[in-house]
Amino acid sequence: MLGRAAYQNPELLIGVDPELFGEDAPVADAFEAVEVFMPWIARGLERGERLHDYTRHLHGLFAGRPGARFFRQVLATEAVKRGAGLEALRYAIGLVSR
């Protein structure tokens, strides 16, 4: 079940392009993937969208890493608040060990 695995551990998708097409991975790891995603989130926030609209899809991003539980907790408690911004996401990312 690739769909379920991808949702629960999306970092595994970074290796799909190299494996299937022999191309370079689009990003090095989940940390870089979030950095690349942040400008999209920022534009959405400027349009009045909520941070949670984006972060609800990131809960499994750091699965298995130390700090992943705290990352999820911050997203579940802080990213849902009205007016939450990228600082909440950056704080959550800072709780995860590289």
C-alpha cells in the first residue's frame, strides 16, 4: 500500500525519482522539503488560509526521528490556532533531530 506508506512516512517518496527514473532526488531530506514548501504556505497565509490547511498533511513527515512526537504535538496544538504563521511550523521543525 504505497498510498498509506506515503502518507505515514512521506520522506520515503524522496527516493522515488532516483529509483524509477534515475534522476536526482528533488530534495535531500524532509527538512529541505519543508523549506521548499514554505513559500507556498506563506502565499496561502497571505490569502487568508490557515496554517493548519497545510500542516495537517505534514504530521507523518518526520516519522521515526527523535522529536517527531513533539513536532506532531506542536502542529496539532499551535498550527490550528487562528493567526498561526510560519513561526509555529519553524518551531515544530526545530524540535526534530536531524
